[in-house]
Amino acid sequence: MSFIEAALRANLEIFELLHVKGLEDSHHHSFDIGAGGDHSAGIDLEAEQIFIKYLLPFGEILSEESGVIPSPNLQARIILDPIDGSDNLLSHLPYYGTSIAYFENDVCTKAIITNLANGDVFIKDEKGLRHSKIGENNSVAVVCNPFSKVGIFERSYCSKHAHIKLQNAKIKYRSPGAFALSLAYAHDV
């Protein structure tokens, strides 16, 4: 099994957990502050365990939740956000997913961002940037949307000046709160 296949299987298992089994009370529990600086929710930690099961054979994992998870395979490093936008997920706002980057010799050679709310999957590797759906084997090249009417401005709440400039320029924007997903959709907005 390739790294991409393993990552897709992990995403499918998490997707089914959320859409078939559904959220449980334990998924809402707040735990200590994770390596990324935010409190880890139960769903973050459960998703992380699923990714560890599939991805640890491929290399050391640096997770937003637990930090470094050593692997016997020192050839690669995997950067993981098990649930990107977990506050959105736990608030039933359908904009949340996962993000995975695979590094060889300090160079990112593969990446997968998945929207767990709608099943969109974005894969970047030697074949370029492609779009697919969870559980499907086919993918299409990503192209830019020349007709977009809005932009995504993540963490806009942190800026005191950009909001005014964007309003004055009559630029519409959204701040949906799942940074990696917003990057994946950048070609559309």
C-alpha cells in the first residue's frame, strides 16, 4: 500500500466514523493543550489514533495534537492535523477536515487535504494537484475558477486593518476557520 492509499483509507475510516456512527459525547471532551497550541478535543485524539494506525509505518508523525510520534522508519516525516476545524465539527458547521503533508529530506513530496463534511479530497504529489471524493479511485486535475466572487481570509479576526481595506475595496470574503481546507479551496476563490 502506498502512502497516498494509506492516507485515503484513514480518511475514509474517519469519514465513516463521523457520518455513519456519528459524534459521541466523548468527542466533545476537552483535553490538554496539544502540540499545536489549542486544546485537543476527543475527536481530535480519536482521529489521530486512526492516522497513526495507517501512517506510522511510513515515517515519524508530527501531529498537532500529540507532537512527535516516533516511527522505526526514519526516511520521512509526516505533518498531521487530524481534524482541521474541530471547533466547526463540534458546532455542526460543515467545514472541517484533515491535513497531511509527507516530507522526504525536508521536502514536501505529497499532501492530502480532505473535507470530511462533503467528502472532497485534494491530493498533491508527482502527478500534480488533483481533486477527488472520499472512497472514489478517480481524480481530476484542479483548475482555477475564473468566476469567483468571494475570497477566503482565514483568521481575519486577528487583523485590525485588513478588514477595513477589504471593505473599502468592496471585496467580499469569508473566514470559515479551517486553515488547510481554505488553502485547498484557494483555486476556487
